[in-house]
Amino acid sequence: MNPTVKAFFDPATWTVSYVVYEKPGTSAAIVDPVLDYDPKSGRTRTESADQLIAFVREHDLRVEWILETHAHADHLSAAPYLRQQLGGKVAIGGDIGVVQDVFKRVFHLEPEFRTDGAQFDHLFQDGETFAIGPLQARAIATPGHTPACMAYQVGDAVFVGDTLFMPDVGTARCDFPGGSAPTLYRSIQKLLSLPPHTRLFMCHDYPPAGREPAWESTVAAQRAGNVHVRDGVTEADFVALRTRRDATLEMPVLILPSVQVNIRAGELPPPEANGVSYLKIPVNAL
Ligand SMILES: [Fe+2]
């Protein structure tokens, strides 16, 4: 059964969020929702998330799942806001504890901060199957960009997270804590071994000059033309290329706010005595 996929592109963070469902009036999952965040003022807004909500209501969808492909470093997750508005279980890869452990230390978080993923409603294991109403879905572990990355397959559609990008852009970076280029290569091979017509939905697009943003590809198109991992590129070739490129990349603008919030399943840190929630900036630590 091939699902309907509705994409929402956020030009501020180059992120694509999705609503996946069979047809109006049935169940749905939301993938990688964005909470708008202005780093200059420290203000959050819900315009992006409200577009998802409007779409879900217009199509009379019942949200069963809010799926995170990983703890994002470039945007804050709107998962808690969407769950409050629409319901659904917030889920992420079962190895999220590894990421929480690293960043609990980086941010010197409160001792009670748990690093077993307890902030999420569900933790997926590799190969675990689940239902979105009548749709059959499966979690596919795709570590490399982070140790806890998951792709989600729903019928012939796969939400690949930060693994592959569009063929002319290549692949996700592997230089964050716990990232690994050889591991990403093997994860990508798992995705590229799916049937050629499988639809692949990217988590981001960084279009080259002159191309409009795009987010949907296929296994066949990636194997034929991905600039980093098309057929014939060996693991050693990929690792050399990925490592060279990662050495040139700056940190994402929102990495510090994003990670602190996203390892809490999208919740802000506990408010201080004055009722205000604060984000931390570790100086000379990353
Ligand atoms: Fe990412």
C-alpha cells in the first residue's frame, strides 16, 4: 500500500517535514516537525507547526505518530506542541541515549536529566514494525550522521533523515559527536539496497544556485547519480571525500539551542526560579 506524502519545506533551516497517510479521514504520522526559533531574540514561534496542524485538520487525519529521524542540530523540534494539539506518540531511534549522554556532559545538564530516552513516548529498534492506521511501517537504523539516526519506511516511501540528500547535493555530514563516515556509508547501502522504485524523502535540501528546493528522489536515481555515493563509489572513496568536506563545514547556526531542546524530545529546559527557561552556550567546549 503506497501512502500519500505531503511535504513542508522550511526555508529558514532548509528542513523538510512530512505528513504521511493513506487517504483523508484515516491515520497519519508526522515526520521531523520544526519549531521556529529566532536566535537573535531567543523567541520560538509555531507558524511552521501550525501549517502541519491546519493540513491534518483539513484532511481529517488522526495523528498516531510524531517521528524524529534523529536529534537534529539545525532546528528545534515541534513534537511536544504537535502532540498537545493533535495527539500521537513522539518516537526516535533507540540509541538516543548515546546522544543524550554526550550532550548531557557538553551542556552540564541537571543531574536528573535521564540518558535512557525516557523523554520520548517510544524508542524504535532497528527493523521494528509499526502501524499508521492501515499502513505498515518499519524503522531502519541508519547511524553515521549521529549514532541514533533512524529512517522510517512506510509502504514504498522512506523518510531517510540525514543520510542521503538530493543526488546533486550528496550526503549528510559525519563530524558531529558520535558521527562516523564509514558507518554512514554502510547505512546508506542499506537504503540503496531497497527496490529501485522506492521513493526517498530527504530531511533537508541545500539546493545549488539555480535549482528550486526539492526533497523527493528514488533509490534508482540515487544509485545512478548521487555525487557522493552513486554505484561504484567504495567505502574508502566515500570516507575520504566525506572527511575532506566535513573539515570545511561550519557548525549549523542553531546547533547549540537545537540539541539542548531536541534531546529533551523537544521540551525546553526546566524553567528557573523566575519561571524562565534558559539555553546554555558552552564556551570553547565544542
Ligand atoms: Fe541532522
